[in-house]
Amino acid sequence: MATPAPAQPQRLSESLAGRRLLLTGATGFVGEALLHRILDALPRTHVSVLVRPKGATSAADRVRELLAKPIFTEAVERGGGIDAVLAERVRVLVGDLDNVPALPSDLDSVVHCAGDVSFDPPVDVAFATNVVGVQRLLERVSALEGVHYVHISTAFVAGRRRGAILERSVEHSVDVAAETAWALAERVSVEAASRNPDVLGELRRKAERDHRRAGLLTAASATEERRREWVNQRLVAIGSERARSLGWTDCYTFTKALGERVVEEYAAQAPASIVRPSIIESALQIPHPGWIEGFKMAEPLILAYGRGELPEFPAAPEMVVDIVPVDHVVAATVAVLRDPPPAGHPRYFHVASGSRNPLTFHRLYDQVRGYFAAHPFHVGDRGAVALPEWRFPGAQAVERLLVASEHAHRAADYVVTRAPRGRRTLAMARSLDQQRRRLEFLRRYIELYREYAQAELRFVDDATYALSASLHPGDREAFCFDTAVIDWAHYLSEVHCPAVTEPLRRYDEVRAQRRASRTGMPPVSQERDGVVAIFDMDGTLLSSNVIETYLWMRLQDLDPAGRVGEVVRMAGRLPSLLRAERHERSGFLRAVYREYAGAELAALEAMVDAVLAAHVLTRLSPEAVRRVREHRSAGHRTVLVTGAVRPLTRPLAPLFDHIEAAELATDDRGVCTGHLLAAPLVGESRAAWLHHWASSAGVDLSRSYAYADSHSDLPLLTAVGNPVAVSPDVTLQRVAKQRRWTIVTWSSPPAASRTLLPVGASS
């Protein structure tokens, strides 16, 4: 008698029919893909999602926005629309891991996808999410009976081990409670340390060195910003060092391993499974080939290589980079839900490729290089990006190259920030800024990935393979998670690289179109009421500086020999004046204006009107005059704010409704004393004057404009809604680019004669 054939296992859609599960992290990469798979392929499975409000968007609205994404279109249409899906299959629970609400009593399973997935989080943040968050969730799950808890972890909880890693509990003796208490208390400790006089003093001195010209409050604000950065960086460093001291690569894998310990405590009394993916990347097939949300682990490196910005990488060519598509992780998770293990016997599943279908770094490099050779990025008119050729020289050689590049950049940046202003200087500064961003990227990612690039790990996936083999034959294809089927050449060249580069290519096209269509500055607003346009003078409206303008007037009264002597005398004073200008702008102006002692104010005004007016007007930038007139035509009030003495502003009076300038003090005979009537408007005092004047003049600064060229004008530019950096110095250019302000170059026509002196900072 023939032996009957074994019964076919049920399809997953049948096994999970009627099941009710809770999903955390539904708005994240894996959680979103899992929710899509449930709604699309498990029509009789119901799911609750734990989602927190975000800003003014409620949890329910966030889920609506999620279901409106293209990947959910078919499932939502089959379900009768978003409202019907929410009414019949998806239940929204409001909360997060900090505040887990009471869970529905009808749950069969919980899949925990939420967590902090950054490799270098502050230590308290990592513990709060990956350890305490798991504890709080499981406290709620424990209140229910027999719920199968499925925990999405990472294969790299193995830490800095070598060789084969089995699908079982990670061996370690770390006291989870003690480490958690320590980590959560570290922020208080580091915050206190950041207020230590030595730390604050160093941060303040650096901030004042960079921002003193803009004002001490600007420097104080920068000091506090740097203190917060110091706290964050310190907490990151503490977490990383503690993790490595205990045998993990970073704080992420450390806290995920401790989170597993929390799960194992729950598993002693209830069914629990732990899914450990390796490096999760774009989908192989589902929802569609190449589907990915955000940047994961490999994307920044792939894009940087394609941009020609990753000259080497600290990996051995034969080392395995363990990548798995996100749809394999999701399919494995669905299969894990089918059979809850008995209490006291948690199950572990590695979803990884390195054991049975290894991808080496050299093969990854060859595929990525081949893709970009065939589909290069382009840099403007310079054509295709030149691709670096990796030689895999080893981690130490890569580190030496990076350190040498960092030293060279710091030296070049020191020179450029102190060089006379000009187009070439600004172009060099822009180039150095690009190099700095590239070096910072390299430093960050080489530090993050160094351990992974050198990890000699092989994640054994026997349990995962057995689970795959146990599925119905139709599900082995529909819910495929056997990584042996992945053709790496196809996946990398035809699926993953096109998917991760497409958004950047689209952005490059938009940026190129914007550059091609850009004809100059954006037009001024046609709103009239309450709008004012504030202009700086020297360096903005015209190419001059206070030393040069002093000489314009002073030399008119001297014979040729006297003129030569005065120029020589001022040239001798120039180094000390420029040092004073870098230290304190108002002191520098006072020092220059003392040179007016003994001059008659009326004579200075007459000289400007009769002799210098034409010269001043020839130095005006045509673009600047055009912009002033545009504002006046729009009905805006125009204001000139300058540290120059008032006589020199007389030729510009027809352009402005109000002029605020330095006032020379005189005695009762009208002779200049060498002093000013009031402190010159520089740095923060300009912004203070503007706020006071605007409040009394009915001006809406949020709709107003300001034009200036110097970093010392940063407070003035910050005070308005439409700041414009005009031919900026290096520091202001960097701030303007960071804040996405308009940057323009206004050129003055060549003057018939110029004083042959180095150009100082503008007013």
C-alpha cells in the first residue's frame, strides 16, 4: 500500500486569517513595508498601529497620509478606500514608546518594528528607545494572555565577535538595569560638565573669535549653540565608548542587544520570537523593485562614490558585506507570525545573505563602479564625474590619507578667511566648503562603518531557511525570503543603484533648470504698507571702505607732497587699524574718525558736494542703484544704514527716505573734535536701532529687506524676513548658504583713480 503524501501546509493567508496583531513603527521603513504586505496579501488579517501625533498632525491623520502613499493604492482600492480600510482592517492607537497606551484585549500578536536605528545616537536617547521603550511596551503586552511577541532586532547584536554567529541568545553578562540607569543619568552629568568654566571658556573664546565683529550677543548665541553640540557629541562618544568597552561595535547594537535581554525575560512566560536582519536595503520585488524610504546604511556610500567623493574605504576586498532586501525581512516576519513558539523557548531568526550567498566588498565595488561607469553623474559643463579607483589599502592607510587631507584643509581655510575679499577669495572659500563637507562626510561614515567593514562575521541562518522550507510551495515564491535566490549583479546594477540615485538625479535636473532660468535677484514684493528696504553703504552700494573714504576727503586739502606723506602715514597705521577692526568694529571706526580732528564740518560737506559727489557716484554699483529704485517704485521706504560719516552720504540722499550715519562731533565753531556724537551703528547696534525705528515707523520687518556685505551685519540681516548677502565676505557667505539666503554680486564700475591701499573690511 502506497504511503500517502504529506499534507501541504496551509497558505499564510489562511494561517493568519482572523488574527489580530499590533504593529509599532508603521511609519518607518520596515514597518511601512510590513503594513503594506499585510493589507495586500493577508486580506483577513487585522492590524492595529501604534502611532504618535506629530506637531499639528494627529495620529489618525498620519495613518491616513501613510495609506495615501502609492504602494498602498491597490490594497486601499480593494478595501473600498482609506475610510473603509480604517474602519474594517486598521485600528489606530495613539501613543509611542514613551507613553504606551493600554492595548486591545483581542490581540494575538505584537510586531515591534519601532526603535532608534541611527548608529551613533546620544547614549540616553538610544537606551530610552531601544531598552526602556521595549520594557514599556512589554509591560502592556504582559497584561494580555498568550500574545506572541515578535521583536525586530539586528543581526549585529553579536557585537565584535568573529566567525559563525548562531541563531540563539547573545552571550553576555551585562547588567541591563544598571546600564540603563547609568545611561539615562548621563545627560544630567554631561549638561553639568558643559557648564564647567574650562569648557565654557574654550567654547566662548572660539565663538568670540568667529563672531565678535557681529557683536557679543551674537557670539554668546554661538557659544550656547556650540555648548549644546558639545553635549550631544559627548553623549554620542560616551555611548560609543561604553559599547566598545563591552564588546559591541556601537551604541546602536549595544542597546539592541540589551533590548533582546528584556524580550527574553518576557519569553520566559509567553511566546516570543526575535528576527535579526542584517543590513536592510531596497526591495528586490515587493512593493516594487527598488522601493526604499530614506537613506539606509549603503546609500550614502554609493552616492558619494558616484559623486567621486569616496576615494577609498577601510575594508578588505574579501570581507563580506551582509545585505538583505527589505521585502525578504518582511516576508520572514510574516512567516514567523504563523507558529508562535511555546513559552520559555524563544526563537531566533537571522535574515541575512552572508552565509549562503555572500557579497564581498570587492564585488560590491565592481558592481557599483560598473553601474556609474554606464550611468554617471554629471557636474555642470565638466561632464561625467571621474570615479575613484579603490585599491583597498587597509584601514590605517585610509586613516592617514584622511588625516592629511583634514590638516591641509584647515591650513587653507585659515588663509582664505583672512585673505582680502574678492571674487577669487570667495570662489576658493566655496571650494573649501565643498571639501570640508566631503571630509566631514568621510570622517563620519568611515568612523561609523569601520567596524562593519572589518567584521569577520557569518550569520548562520539555518532556522530561517528551515522556516522558508516549511511554507506552502506557493508562499515560498510569494513570500520569498531565501537570500540564496538573489542575483547580486542584477540587484545592485538594475534594482538598487537606479533606485537610490534616481531622486538625486531628479534634484540635479531641477537645480540645473533653476540655474538656467535664473536671471538675477527675485523681484521685490509689490506690497507697499510696512515694507522697508535697508541698505549698507561701503562694500554693498559702492566699493569703498572707511580708510579710503577718509583719504578721499583728507587729500583734497593737501599739496602733492602732503598727499604722499598722508598716504604713507595711513599706510603705516593700517596694520594696527585692521587688527583693531577684527577685534572690535566700533573701536576701529573711532580710531579712523579721530583723524578728522581739526576739520571744519561745513567745509567737509562743501567739499563732498563740490568735489567728491561725482567720484562717489562713479563708485556706485549699477545693480545696487537699480535695486533701490525697484523698491522705491514698489512704494517701499528705503533706508541707508552706515558707519560712514554723514557728509559722505550726501550724494546718496536722493535715493533714500532715511539715512542713519555716523555724526562727527564739533565744537562751538563747527570744528570736528575727532569724536562722534554717538556710538557708530555696527553689528548688533544696527539691529537694535532697526527694531526701535521699525516699531515707531510702522514697519513690518518680517516682510522687509536688508542688503549688506559683511559678517558684522549678520544681526541686521537676521532681523528681516528677506535678507540679501551682497558680495559677501567668506564668513557671511557661509552663513548665507547655510540659511538659504539670497546671495548676489554687485560690481562697481572701475574708478578713474584709486588709492593704492589694501582694502579693509566694509562698514
